[in-house]
Amino acid sequence: MLKKVVTLGEIMLRLSTPGYERFVQADSFDVTYGGGEANVAVALCNYGLNGTFVTKVPDGAIGQSAINHIRRYGVDTQFIARGGKRLGIYFLETGASMRASQVIYDRAGASIAEAELGDFDFDKILDSAVWFHTTGITPALSDKAAALTEAALKAAKKKGITTSIDLNYRKKLWSKEKAREVMTKLCEYVDVCIGNEEDAETTLGFKSKNTDVTKGQLNLDGYKDVFRQMKEKFNFKYIASTLRESHSASDNGWSALSYDGNDFYHSRQYEVRIVDRVGSGDSFASGFIYGLITGMNMPDATEFGVAASALKHTIPGDLNHATLPDVMNLMKGDASGRVQR
């Protein structure tokens, strides 16, 4: 029987400009679907686990299209609730070189933001699950969504299921003050905390010293200090952070740091030429989760997550279509990009 991982969050319609066009240039959009927790469920299915995604989408063709999009990759969608007014939309303009990418949200009033606790039977949904995952995006959508996230985390903990959260702060959705209030409460029910240096500061109030992401510089000692503070406050079993050195919108250094309360591990660093960076954090989260579920030690799980997310940077769309052999080969050192015949 495949190990079951349940994820809870929003799935959105993504409209992106073709190639590297700006919004004002485009007269058409490329269409796909995605969202943090949906992206994780898809990746875990690609690696051979049972990814079960929970959300609420509107009745009608657009809601069904979103479900169909992830169902094709093997995601279990049976617990998705139907109803509400609309599916959230986001517009993406992909940057290049010194021009940053832009995201514009049109998600107010989305079905998942208005979902009620009665829409979901978490005792049934979590039956036989080994892991529950969500992100800081979901509670940012509305007070109802925050209550839903808390209920799911509590239900998972009651069943003895490992829980994880990707901090994923989105300043366009809520303030730092509101984020800290809600996320501090939610993290009481979390075993594995994932997030980058900005998220740790904005959502939980921890800041790494001498780090400025705008300069492409990192200070690992600063991160270690933050991880120790997070461990002391929340007693997480594992803490992991992706480390992005932003040389430009096109070229980044990419690695990760993890901590289990005793040891720190800094992964190999990849120099990535970016095709599409959306979903790269979700790809690390899913890889790290996969590694831990399948019995990898923390360093190997970290390396798996970093390799998976490095590959995601090369794939258009929200979803990571890297296969298990793809990731394992990159972990072993094959980063040549040679044609496979």
C-alpha cells in the first residue's frame, strides 16, 4: 500500500505571459493550474507515494478543470469540496536578468477562503495517512481558512500523524503582524518546519544575522542561530530552509540547510539558469518530505529536496515534473545536461 500524504490548500488558475513578455505586451496568456499544497501532492505522486489534496473549488467547468489537471498525475481528489463563488487566479510575468518577475493576484472570495469546517471530515480524510502538509498561504486567505488549517493540524496531531508547514509568507495577502499572530499558534502543532530566511523573519519573528538577499549573500551562522531559536520555541523535529543566492532573475545559487536539534547540514549548491522558479520551494518541501517518509537520513533527504527543486527551476509551470530517476541521478552528481538517448 502506498504511503499516504494529505495536503490542504488552494489551487489556482495561472495565467502567464508567453515567454518573457511583459503584461502590457501580451495579447494572450498560457494557462495552467497550481498552488503550494497541490504542487506538493503532485510531486509526491510522481515519486510513487499517494498524494491526497484537499481544497474547495466552485461547481462548474473551471473548478473541474483544476481538479482534472492534478488528477492526471495520480493525485487523490476525492475529498475536494465543491461550492462557493470562484477559483482564485494569479497572473505571472516572468522576469529575466535584472528584471524581476511579477505576480498579480485575483483571488479574493475564492471558494477555499470561504470554506467551512463542515465541508471536511478530517478524521476520514486523514485515515491511514502518514503525513499532513500545508503552508502559510492557506491561513493567509481568510480567518475561515486559518481556522480550517488549525483544525486539520489538530486532527493530524490527534492521530499521531507527522505534520509539516512551509511558512510561505505572502505580503499581498496579510500583514507581518497578522501572520505572526496566526502562524505562531499554528506552529504549536507542527513537527517539520520549512521556509526560507525571509519567511522565518516575517511569519515568526526570527532573523538571520548579516544576511541580505538583495545582495546575493548568505551567512550560514546567522541561519543556525535562527534555527536554534525556532527549535527552542517550537521544538520542531526538523527545520529546513532553502537558500537562494539571487545573482539575477535568470541565475541563482540554490542550496538548503537543515537542522534536527543536534546537527546542521548544508547541502550541495547548484547554479541554476531559471526557466520558471514558481513552485521551487514546494519542490524542495515535497522532496524533503519524500526523503524522510522513505527512511532517508536528514542529509540525504535534504539533498533529495535540493536536487528536486533545482530541476524544477528548469520546468515551466507550477508543477515539478521531475521523475524519481531524474532526481536520483542529479543527487549522484550528473548535472551535465547531456541529451539522454
